[in-house]
Amino acid sequence: MSTAISDKTRWRILDELFKGEALPAIEIGKRLKVPATNISKHCVVLHRCGILKRDYGLYKINPAHLIPGERALDLGAVVIRLDRADLVKS
């Protein structure tokens, strides 16, 4: 789990998906100015550890981990907060 969230690009992906829209890897890549192949690899890692859901090629935050009203994920023993802009800037 710690390696899944240790990459800055993954934080940026989570930040983009926290906006609530399910997106394909190519669109996430366009928004973040990162090649879609790189985004896809990062999304697969986040999907395998359960942070992201993938339906019909669209990625979204797994709703089971969302904390209502917060930009945070509850992963059981760990809560991930995306409320610091310095964590997600490129």
C-alpha cells in the first residue's frame, strides 16, 4: 500500500479524480500533461490496491474509501488526505 501512494504522479491522479468525474487514462493524462501510458500504469497500481475502481475503461475513486465531505480516503489503518496543494502540484 505504501508504494502505491508514494509516487507524486499518483497523488496528482487522485487529486484529479477527487473532482468526482470518472475518467479514462488518456483524459487524465491530458489534464496532467503526462503520457497516457504512464497514467495507465499508475492507475493499475492504484486499482490493484483498491484505491481506484475501473468500469468500462473509466477510473474513479473507490467510493468505499471516500470520507463524506472531505478530500480524504479511509483505508482502514490509514487516512489519506489531499487537502495540501503542495502535495499535488507538479
